[in-house]
Amino acid sequence: MSGDPEAPGFLWEGIPDSRVKGPLRSRTTFTGPGGKLFERVYCANCGGDGGAILASWSPHVFYLCDPCAQTHGNLPLPQLPDELVRGL
């Protein structure tokens, strides 16, 4: 596996992106504080609201809500600490 997130097979091969695709994507993009562009994120399993991220933050976003993760388990991928994810 390459260390380049744009490289095929990097970490998320076969894992869906949790943002809207195609022509409807512009409906889930909005301008936030400081004029920055944000995109809505949705649970990859149930479609529940997952908040928003800076549009330029990542070429790929995967989100699994807490109820789905508790019901179905986490993916066998490295987990980020809550302090980093939630800013605790």
C-alpha cells in the first residue's frame, strides 16, 4: 500500500465515500464561517446526518454513525482517537 492518499488501494479501496455524488452534490455544499466551502457527510450505512467537513479537507471521506458502528461493528481499519476526531 502506498502512502499517497490519491494512490489506488490507499486505505479506502472498496469503502464508499460518505458525500453525495454527481449533480446533487452541489445541494449539500455550503459556505461556512470565514467564507470556507463545506460539504455535508452522511453515514455510509443508514444515510444519517454526519455533519460537515471542509470541502478541501480530504479526497475521500468515510463516516459511520455511532448507532451503526455499535450495531454492525467498526471496520478493520486504524481508528483515530476521539480527541483528534471530536476535538475533546
